[in-house]
Amino acid sequence: MVRVIGLALSAAVLTMGAPALAEDEPRFCPTRPNLGGSSCTTEPGRVHVELSALDWQRDDPADQREDRIVTADILARLGIGKNSEVQLDWVGYGRNRTRDKAAGTVDTVTGIGDVTFAIRQHLAGDKQKPFSAGVQAFVTAATGRYPVGAGAWSTGIIVPVQYELTKKVAIAVTAEADAAANQSGMGRHLAYSEIAGLRYKFTERVTATAELSLERDDEPDGHETLALAALSAAWRPTKVVQLDILASAGLNHAAPGLRLVTGGAILF
């Protein structure tokens, strides 16, 4: 009888403990390294910190070559509600080098980048449902000198949607519309984009994503359509740490030729 009571008590303890363990699982959902957005928000009182250790981009049009390096691009995400968070992003250092192929001259601009404030709201979806959606609004202050910074303030809205086809495969679409800063530093213009991605989860710690991006930029000095393809991978050595990498390539003349981004994220 004593043995039966002991087994019953053990079973009860295990049954009560299971939900507690599930509740203790941290909601760790970095936006990086994808091109697209995310609807996942940080839990109230917790902070995501995401960092681009190195972001290098090369553009190689007919008359010049442009190399851009950004480092210490830091994004902090603070949960302020069950499905809401605020974000603050700052580019700590950027270096833009432009070489005129005909004249052989080189122009280099270095300095800090812009500061972006954003609010993200998760609208639909949870761990038990395959569909999720959200919305994010942002405004960028021109704290950096062009071309490291935008040269003028800008604002926009991002709408990410995701659907999990299986436990390993998910598709995502991110739509964005911006009042983007003009290159002259005066005024703004319409820019909008659509990003489609396919994510594959190899394990709970390793994922990879393939994406296609199409952007229309109605810059007054010249309207452009930019097409990009990107591959990214993320590895989580622990439940609150991620290391990642992204590589993208331009698919048309207007898009930057190559881009490589490395960095990671941590949850506090």
C-alpha cells in the first residue's frame, strides 16, 4: 500500500511539473539573420539584444565601385506587453568607400549611423497554430552622415506573415512600405518591398532560410527596382544565444552585387 501511494504521489508531482517546465521555456525569437520581418515579440520584462558584428556590402556598377562596412549595429527589443514590444536600433560605426573607375579617385565617409525606434505588435498565432502575423511601425532619425546614414528622417510599416507547413518547413512573406529619405537629404519618397522566404529547421538548434526580395524605390533622381536572393543560417548553442550568418546577391543591375552579414543575438 505504501508503495502504491508513493507511486501515485510521484505521478502527481510529474504531472504538475510538466506545465511549469513548458512555461519556463523562454520565448527566444531573433529577427535576424533574415531579410524579412517577424511577428514574434519579446516577453514582458525581458530584452532581446541583436548585433551585426560585420555587415559588408559591395556594389559594382559600370562607372564606380562602392564598398560599405557596418559594425556594431545593435538592436535592443524590450517586451512591454503580452504581444507588444518596443525596439531601438543604432548603427555604431559605418565606413563607405567609393572609387571612381575612370578618374581613379576615392571618396571615403566614416562615422556613426542612424537611430531607429520601432513598435511591434503580434496580431495572430501561438505555439499550437501554424499561422502567425504581426505589424511593426518605425521611424528613423538621421543621426549619421550620408551615405553611412540616410541623410534625413524616414518612417515606414512592416507586415510579416508566416505559415508552418510542417514541423520543419515554414513559408514567410513580409510586406513593407516606407516614406524613405531622398538621397539629396531633403524630403521623402515612396519605397515598398515584398520578401518571400522558405525556412527549414534541421534541428531545434540549427535552421536555414532562403529568400527572394523585390523592392521598388521611387527616388526622385531615378526610380529603381531591386531584386535580391539571400541564404541565411542560424545556430543556437543555448536556449538564449544565437550565432548567425547571411549572404545575399543582386539579381539585377540596380541591386547591390554582394552582401555578407555575421552576428548573433542573446536574450536577457
